[in-house]
Amino acid sequence: MRERLKGLEAEERKLREELDGLLDALPNLPLPEVPDGRDESDNVVVREGRKPAKKSFVSQDHLALGEAHGLVDVERAARVAGTRFAYLKREGAMLEFALIRYAFDILSSEGFIPVVPPAMVRPEVFRGMGRLAADQREERYHLERDNLYLIGSAEHTLGPMHMDEVLEAAVLPLRYVGFSPSFRREAGSYGKDTRGIIRVHQFDKAEMFVFASPEASGDELERLVALQERIVSGLKLPYRVVAISAGDMGWTDAKQYDIEVWFPSEERFRETHSASNTTDFQARGVNVRFRRDAGAKPEYLHMLNATAVAIGRTIAALLENHQQEDGTIQIPEALRSYCGFDRIPNPDSKF
């Protein structure tokens, strides 16, 4: 029996690996209201917020502005770490901390619990969150000696915080806002968006995460988007809300919205925020359940995530939209008390 058991255990391991491979190849199922489509060209604009301002001068892009004002240094970062890294300096560094406090204060007042989560995650947990599946594996940084992955968002370790737990219905919805560094290879994006600080390998980000009952998750997604709009509107940025089509949606998502902000130098909208309802897809992966009442059988709950503020993209949008003809850059009133200045003056040095 002992020898037979050894053989069966080996067979089980092999079959489990095959099963995991098959499951990793299956994304979440789109909800019925998600727009049909193959790619981003089939996304649907749901509503428009603040309109782009008409300027009487030619807009510079965020990198030209950042370098001229001594806020961004990609040249020195490339010598130190390689391409797609940047130093944030002077007012640029202060803007990062201002944005974090701004977002955290708004969300804390709305009942979100502030968290600074781990920036590394075990492979089996990452896989459970659906972030090592199929085309996503190449996006990740793996530390082989420790067998740990660097996270690509606070979502990746906020979601497993209640792994293998059964929550009581009374605590739902449970809302968190986390701040973390984020690391992405940006696999497949070489040759595009290489200029500046919009698509880099390392960036900081504040992320919202919600644990909700299945019947409440639809409303929670709309609430997350409304909070994103509040954050973007307070920064006086022109934006629109976009419903993502099935073919362009994230691997783990059943429904996804993006907020796109206007970039004057390109005369187009670019994605700065996303919000997703993953239904029970990630909850099954990391085994997070809830109990409706005493004695009830535990059920899988729904998990949602949404960008509060992605630092690099938001700073880029602020520089471009608030540049002035005299060379200064205005700071939105909502940030002034956090950063301690109301404008970035005319550049007098690049160093």
C-alpha cells in the first residue's frame, strides 16, 4: 500500500500541474452588460467629465516640462538602473507625497482602511490572484533565490490579506486603500510609450480594494468609479469614463471601467485609472469566503479593485494640463496644502 501510495501521489502531482495549467488559461467571464468587442477600439465612452481647456500656446509634453523644471531625470536613472526608470526631484517628489495624502484623506473619510501592504508575494498566492496566468507571467519580476515575486500593484497583496478566511456578512463591504511600489516589465510594449514616466518598470500607486457580497458588488464598482472621478475632478483634469470591451478587459475582470485623462501635447485621452469587479474569480483563487448568518454555509464573496492614483501618470497629466504660457505650472488648489506651494516657477536650472 505504501508503494502504491507513492505512485498515486506522483500521479496526483502531475495531474494537478496539468489542471493548474488549464485553469491558468481561462480568464474570468464577462458580465452580460460588458460591451462586445475584440480590442480597445470597441470600448464605449460612458460619460465625459471636465472638458479640455483651449490653450493659446503650443503645449509641451510632460517629459520636456519635467526636465526643464528639474522635476524628472530619466537620463541619470538610465545610467543607474537602465531604461524606463526615472528620478523624481524637487517639486516632482513633493507632488508624489501630496497626491498620496490627498487620495488617502478622501478615501479615509469614506470609510476605507489605510494599508501599506507587502511588496512581495509568494508564487502560489500570486497565481491564486490570477496574476501569473497566461500572458501575465512575462510581466512579473521573479526573485528566484527567495521564490518571491515583486507585486505590480497593491491589489496583489491586499486581495490575499484575508486568504483562507471566512468573513461575517456584517463586516461587508470591507474597503481598503493601499499604497505600494509597483513593478512591471511592460512586456510587449517595447517601441511605444518609451518617453517619460507614463510606462515605466517601477512606479508608486495608491489602490482601492473592496470585499463585498455578490449582490452588492455591482453597486460597489460604480461607487469606486465615482470616487475616482472625485479624485480626478479635484485635480482639475479633463477626463472621460470608458466601459472596457470584453476583448480589451483584464484577465481577472468580469467588468471594467477606465478613466482617461486628456494629454494636451498628444491631443488625446490616455488611461490613468482602472476599476474592476473580479466577481468571485480571485476569491476562489485565494479562498476568501463569507457567511451570511450564523450556521450558514460559507460562500465565495466578490472582490473589486480600482486605482486611487497612479503617481507617474498623474504627475504627467498635472504638468501637461496645468502648464502656463509664462513657463510656470499651476498646482490645483486641492494639492496646495499638502505640497506647500501653489505653482512651480519658471525653470532657471536643469540640475
